[in-house]
Amino acid sequence: TPPLWRVLGYYVVLFGATAALVSIAPGTLDYVNAPPPVSGFISGPTGATNATGEAAAPWRVVIATVVSLASACALMLPVTWVYVQTRRKKGFEQSIVQTLIFLPLVVSGVILLVQNSAALAFSLGGIVGAVSFRNRLRDTKDTIFIFLAIVIGVAAGVHALLVAATVSVCFNAVAVVMWW
């Protein structure tokens, strides 16, 4: 089976399994495409409350976090496969492939942590500003894939998983068409 057909099959299985899960247990839809529950673990200046004015149960926060991280990883796997396939002739760096898998997880985790806290966001900005990145990418196409990893991580972190899935599928479709 050609690798690109495997990517299509992966999306079909992933979306089919998600649709089946939501139809069997409609409550899971709250975790698939809804704002993450706000935890009482991290309280901002106004206190950590959800829409009803109370802190979410810790288990709901953990489940929402796991769904967010797993979704980011699941939606980036086919992107990395397309990256490897489309860069096969020129060669690709294994470190970029690993970055494409790990970066959305980290970004999603950061977004979940920061949520609506300006203080945490500015603290994170200061930490990132203090870290220097010394790795240069050889090709601008690699930069686009890295940017996509950030976009999918942010979308997963804010639980806009339908947006993340749409971006993943559309990006791969365009990347494959341009490669051909």
C-alpha cells in the first residue's frame, strides 16, 4: 500500500473511531470540542471557576488534558508521515520528525497551563525569551511543518479539536498535491 493511502486510511479510522465513541457515549463530545474545564489547581486573580462558577473536578481536568495531548499527537502523526514521504528525495532530519511529534504536545500543555491567566502568559514569554534556540532549519518547508505543529498544539490546547483536525487534513492534502 502506498504511504499516502495509509495516511488517508489513518484519518478514516481516527475520525470513524471518534464518531463511534461520541455516538456510544455522547458525554465524550464535551472533551472533543469544548473549552477545557478550569482546574482549581491553578487559580488566577479571579479564582479558577468554570461556567457554573465552581472549580472542575480534578479527574475532569486530567481527562481533558489527556484528550488534548492525545489528540495533538494523533493529528500530527499523519503530518509527520507526509513530511517524511515528501522529503524522501532531498532527505530529512530525524530531529525534525521528532520535533513534529513532540512540539504539539508541549504547546498544548502550555496552553492548558496558561488558560486565561495573563500573569502565567507573561511569565512563559519571559522564560521563552531567555532560552536561545541555536538550530537552523535548512529548508523553509521545514519551517512550515514546525509552524503547523504549533497551530495544532494551540488548537488542541484550547480544545478546538475540530479545527485541529481540519487543519491537519487540509494541510496534508495541499502538501501532497504540491509534492506531486
